[in-house]
Amino acid sequence: MKYYVDKPYPSIDQLDINIHYGQMILSNVGGLHSEMNAVSLYFYNNVIMENSWKDLSIAMHEISIVEMHHLDIFAKMCCKLGIDPRLWDCQNDFLEYWSPGYNVYPRQIQTMLENAIIQEQNTIDIYQYQISCIDEPVIQNVLQRIILDEQLHIQIFEKFLNEYNSRFHQ
């Protein structure tokens, strides 16, 4: 099974410094709804599912790797835009470091999968909003490409949720 869309990510080599856009993208690195959240949440889900549902554990691990790639892209994009890519967010000129407390950590499988779907949808909504606010085709193209992966992740989580519901709620 593939956990990412088989389409290249656009190059960010041509980006110029733009502090405003960089601060927007920084929220994708270390903000409340960031790729760091996804990496850490799916890492956790992978660990706690390892002995109870191996296929779901593997999927969580593989998806966390894709999310880590997104994190890397956004961090490098921040550098190009002139922003320090620490795991933090800049809101109203106030810097706040990322926290694992940003995540919800459900242990019940149905709730875990529903939470993952909600988080992926929230991410897509944020990226679509950023596309509408950012007048830079390179950034828009990167966001659109990453949205494709997030949409695939929703499909994967929905497949597991349907499997879980058909198994345990007949």
C-alpha cells in the first residue's frame, strides 16, 4: 500500500524571502495544527497499536514518515522565506514553541481513527486557506501537492475505520 500520492513535490528553490508568508508556513511546522503534531500523534498511535492491530500500526508508522517529509518541506520553505524553522509558531508577533500537549491521544481505536480523520481534514482546511491568502505560485503548488497526501491519509483512515466498524459493530 502507498501512503503518499505518486506525484513529485514542487521545487522550492525559486522562493525569495517573504517574512509574512514564512510566518504563515511556520504554523505548519510547529503550530497548533502542524505537521509536527501529525508526526508525533501517528508515532504514538503506531506504538500503542503494535500488539493489537499490526496493519493499523504499520499504516500509522508509514503515514508518520510522509508527514515527516511534509515537515521537512515546510521547514526548508521557512528557511528560504527568511524564517527560523524551529518547532514554534508566530501568532501576533508572539513566538510559542510546539508542545506534544497540542495532540489528543485517544486509545480507543474508533476514537483514534476518527481523531486522525479530523486532524487530516483540519490540515487540509488550513492549507486551502493558506493557498487563498498567499500570492506565490510556488507555495500554492507545494500546499496543493501536500493536500493530495492528506486526502489519501483520510481515505486510508476511513478504510481502517470501516474495517473496524464491520468487525466489531455488526
